[in-house]
Amino acid sequence: MVPPLTRKQFLIGATAIAAGVRPARAARATIIRFGLDLSTDHPTTVNATEAARKIKEATKGEVDIQIFPNNQLGDDSHMLSNLRSGAIQMMAIGDNILATLVPSAAIDNIGFAFKSPDMAWNALDGGVGDIVRADIAKAGLFAMRRIWDEGFRQITSGTKQINSPEDLHGFKIRVPPSPISLAIFQGLGAAPVTMNVSELYTALQTHVVDGQENPLGNIETQKFYQVQKYCSMTGHMWVGYWLLVNNTVWTGLPEEQRKLIADTFDAQALEQRKANQQLDGTLEATLKQQGMEFATPDKTAFQQALIKSGFYKTWREKFGPTLWSALEKFTGPLS
């Protein structure tokens, strides 16, 4: 005979259901749906899947984190809304898009701020990230401590090589639905168009836009080389991926499970960073074989154009002195 549930067991199960966590196997297993916009073979998806496997194994199936790549649960904006409501429980999201909800998340997207990935990781794992994580918590979300690496963004074009800021004047370029992405290309004189990445390939194919900007990993895995001829290695913005959990779901988990999940994903963040950098180092050659032509322009000219446009002054005022000062401790003066 199956013993009746205690009042405590009943309340735990009811809370989990209300938060969107689905108990199974006699209210023991917790299913967490994790959505992201990247392909199945991207290092972020691969390492998130490995973290989920380790967690399921360590908990003997009591925590089952199910990974849904390729926008299976909707585009970024849709998933973020569903994460806040509890319709999904976890997601990975680029800081530039998270900034539509948490403005401080865009601090590491400042144009030409970071000289290397390590500089960005140190800032986001350290004092800059501490401020951003506190703001994420105010939005009802829990952020894993270590940010995942999406890399430096480069510009591609179907019509011409981008060698200088002047080449961008009037250029129709897709940017993600991110205020700071829009501001960078407005400051450079382009004609930016915002859209989610799920729409981008078709927009490039049909010439709704002439170009786009993304890390090389996305350019390759999203097959943009099929509809873009030129790639300019501007490295104009570094982007990280935050791993977020609905806070009601997070606080509803036992403390030992929270620690295991956080420690496992943070350990995989280090592996993901290495894998993403290794991939990035091989992709120029790969994309050249797939028909793309590369240029390495003078980044100083682009940064000077942003200074002249007032970009840095505007965003220093938007972020405020505390966050801006925290950033410049890692980057040095930006303007």
C-alpha cells in the first residue's frame, strides 16, 4: 500500500506545479525546460547539454533539465517573457537582448570596450557582473555566476566589403532587438533594422537587409555564408550568454540541488569558453572555404566615429557612474 502524502510533501508538490516545475515519479523528479536560440552543435548547446546530463546523473534522475535549442520554445523575446511567467523554467540569452528587460546587462556590449575574451570574462565574473546579477535578481530571475562566451561580433555583407565607417553609411544591417546594438550602428551612420535571429536568414536571402553582425560561430552554424559574401573582422562588440532560471522555480528547489546545478553549469561555462574560442580560431579558414572573403579593418577608425557621434557619453550617462566605473577598471578609459 502506498503511504499517503504528508502535508509538507503536498505543499512542496503544489508549489512546484504553480512555478512551472513538473514533478514526476511520485513527486520526486523535477523537470526543467531550458530554451535557447542556438543550434544543436554550438558550444553553448553542447556544454549546456553536458551539464544537464551530469545533473541528472548526480541526482539519480530527480532533476531532469531538458535542453531545447534552435528557438524550439520561441524566439529570445518570447522565451524571456515565458521565463518570467514560469511557462519555461530556464534559458540562455545574449546580454544584448536581456538588456531589454535589465538595462545594465548591456554594459559589456559597449562598442570596442574589450580587447580580449579574458578581459570580458574577468569583468563579468567580477565586479561588473556583480552589479548586473543584482539587477537580474530584481527582475525575478536567478543568474548563474559565470557568463558563457558568445564572442566578438563581426560584420557581414552581401554587397560589399566593410573597410571603414564610411562603408556603413546608409547600409541596411540587421541587429538584434537590443537598444545598444541599434545605437552602435546608428552612431556609425548605418541604417540598422532590428529582428530576431530566427528571421535573419530569410531577410538576407531576400535582401530585406544587406548585411548583419554576429560572432563567427553563429555565421557558420546559421549558414549565413550561403547568403553573404563578405566578412569584416570589426570585433565591434563582445557578447556573453547569461544562464537564467525563474526565481520562483529556483528558490523552490532544495538547497543541495541549487548548489549542484549552479556548480555544474559554472564548471561547464569554463569548458564552453574554451570550446567557443577554439571554434572561433578555426572559423575564418572554414568560412573562406565556403566562399566568404575577409577583411581586417582599422578598429580605431570605428571607435573614433562612435566618440564623434556621442555614443560613449550617452551610454555613460545611461549606465551611471557606478557601473561605468566598474567597467573601466577592466577596460581602461573608453573615451
